Amino acid sequence: MKQILLGYLSILVMANVQGQNIDSVTLSKLRLNFTVPDMPAFKSLNTEPSNLLKPSTPMAFAATISELYQDRKFLLPKAFAVELSPSLLLNANKPPTQLKEYARRAVANSFRISLGTSADTILNSSSRNLGLGFRISLINKGDLATDTNAHKKISPLLEKFRKNVRRVSLAKFADLKGIDKTEIDWEFKITGDPVMKKEFDEYLADEEESSQKMFLEDFRKLKEEYKKENWNATKLDIALSFLGTSSDSLFDNLKFNRADLWITWAQKIGKKAQLLLGLNAQNAKNLADTSSNASNSSFSNISIPARFLMGTNRVKGFVEAQYSYLGELKHNKFFFSLGAEVNIIDGVWVNLTGGFDENTSLKISKFIANFNLKITLPENFKLF
Amino acid sequence: MVTVFFNPNGGTLFANAVFLGDMVANYEVLLREKNSNSETSLLSGDNLNPEDDVTSLPMPPVINDGRRVILETGFVGNKPDDNPNYEIRLEIFQDNQKLGFDVDRGTLNGKGQFSLLFIKLVAQ
């Protein structure tokens, strides 16, 4: 099983290395790898004992693999989910507009769709769950892409960059092309000629080019500082998911299993801590009960989780408490856990959780340990 | 090079910079002397404040005959994967009329990018 884990990590490391070698279309340089958000579709698969849906900065793409380790054993992943931002596809051909318009649309553009699947034995040994989730971030402080105060810090870097390009890069490129710099408006021979301009844009996009190198280095420092200050920023997310269960892996005869609603508030506390308060309401059917009464009835569950995190963006520990009411059995449950979240390499996060799940109605408690791998595109990943 | 004809006996000439796209842009508007690469800065700033990025050219207008207005911009895309397109325009106005413009359209790549637009002013 260690080989499987190493395999996952190798893919990510390769994506990192390839991403740094290939130029052309890049994914956002303002994308910051704050922790990978919990995905509604993944949460609905019941892969984690906590019902807290952690809010985070919207990402174009993220994936989660679950249950690599549980009950003291490494396992083949039982569950997998991906989350995509539709704005990635919808905005590609839109004409550009004023900067303030993008900030105004930030809430609508935070809408994301997730799809997850997991193995289950609820109907038979080969049954599978399919989850479809929707999420929107109503409050999302700490997003560099829409933070005007942070943009004001980028502007001086760009001033330094454009002056350096004019003074050094453009002159070097002119020398390469044999352009006489004593001629009137010699720069226009480069920027006014479509073929020459394309060549110059490519020359400037090289991360080893002196002006570009200086800018990206300054920019990286600014982003690191921003992450330090904003990993625990205030946020409010609302999400919805629908879970279906099928008796086979082709998802024939998909039956409604459960609908979930999440509301999570993240409150910044100082520079090194954050409090997450959540609500999870479920409407579910008991698919294991095949009696005719059960097929038409549904029941409600509710959970109120709270998590206190402390640390930095890359390494943080947390303590969590959760109360749940299970409507079908009228049981009360409490879940207490300690955990850690570590960003081992760019784009890969490891979540470790250990805690007690206690059913106070049945007076049963059990220890639960959980190890998840969460993946998103590395900050420097390039699509092509 | 785009040439803009203006009325030497008309009102003040204005140069207006327009930045469209999900990007942070820092710019400078320069005026280059006739038949020379000698230039003076008219305005510098960024696209982050609500005010228009506009500056007046020296008076009387006729002294601008043969000069070139240059817009130099350094910019970086905020979310080039989500919002990839940009447009930078340099416009010349006189007596509330747009006399002409030059434009640079392209794709944001998430790195530092550079644009240089030229407009030649000719008295008519």
C-alpha cells in the first residue's frame, strides 16, 4: 500500500516538474494553495466522521482521495471526488471588462460543482454511491485575486517590472533582432509588428528572462506573505449535495439515498488561529430497510460541529467537537477529535485525525483514526 | 503606427488609458518630441482607483503636431485560467470627441506582461 501512496505522490511531483518546464498557457499565478476545501460530494459519501464542511478559497480544480489508512491498515481508496469551477469554462471566450466587475462577480464565480463516488455495501457487495454537490462562497476574505488592498502591493512590483522591461529587456531583444536603437521610435518595430510582438511576448514570458525573473521572485515573496496573513481569513460557505446509491458499479437503478445542506462560518482569530462553526442538516432514506414502509419514508439528521485550528498555512493542528442527532433512531452522538493538516509539497495535503465517536443513547464509544490525501493543482502548474 | 489628426485651433487634447481584463496594471503615459526619442512623462498610475486614467496634452494643441503619445503598461492577470482575455487602449480626445485610438488585445498568462502603444499626432 505504501507503493500506492508513493505512486500518488510521484504523479504530483511529476506534474510539478513538468509544470516548471513547459511554457504557454499557465493557470493562475494568483492561485494560492491554501488548504484543499472539503467537497460537498465527498462529504456526502460519509468518508469522514466529521460533518464540518471546511470553507476555502475557490479553486479551478481539486480532488480528494479518502481512507488511505483506517483502523490501523493502509487501504485502497474507497472514495474519490473532484470539484470544478464552471467559470473556468464559461469565461474563456467572454470579452474583458473593468477590474471592478470581476470583483462584483466574485460570489457568482465561486460557484463550484463536485462529483464523488465510493464503494458501499448497503445494497450488496458491489453497490456504489454517487454524490453530486454544489457550493458557493458568500464571504471569502483572503482571496488574492479579488483583494484590492493586495493589488495595491502588486502595482509597485509592476512599475518596477515595466521600467526594467523598457530599459533592459526591450533593448536586449532589439539587439538580438538587429534593430538600430538610435532610430526614431525603434521600440515600435517590436511592439507594432504582430509577428515581432508575439516573439517578444514569448521572450518575456521566459521565467529566466531578467525582468520576468525579478518580477516573479518579488511576486512569490508577496504571495508567501499574503498566505501567512490570510490562511485563517473569515469566510462563509453554503453547500448542497445529493447522494444516490446503485446496486452495481454502472450506476443502474440509482436510488436516492440522502440530501445534505451545509453552512460553515470561518472566523479569523489573531494571526495564527481560526474557529470554524458549522451546521449540517440531512434528509435521508434507509436503503438497507427493504420493507414497503421504509421505501417511502425519510428521516432527518442534524450535526453541529465546531473546530479550532492553530498554526500556519502549511502546518496546523486542530481540535474538534461535534454534536449529532440521528432522526431515524433518535440517537444523540458526540464526536471529539484531534488532528493535523500538513502541506507536504505544493498541491498535496495530508489530513490526520484521531478521536472518539460516542453514542450517548446506546452508551457506546469507539476510537476513529483517519488519514486522507487532498490534492489540488500546484501553484505553478501549467495546463499546456 | 496609428495616426490621429487633430484641430490645431481646437480645444485641449486628452490622452485616455483604458484597461479591460481581470488584471492589475501599472502604466505611464509619455509624450515623445517630434523627430526625436526624447520624451516626458504626462501621467503614471494603476487601474486600481475609480478615477479615469486621463491626462491633458500641452497647450496650444498645435505644438503637439508630430509628437507621439505612448502608453507603457506592465500587467499581471488575476485569474488567467478563469478570465484569460485583456484589452489595453490608448484614446485621444479633443472637444469631447474621440479622435482615434490604438489597442492591444491578448491573453493573460499569469506572469508579468508588457504593452507599449503608440499614437502619432498630426495637425490638420
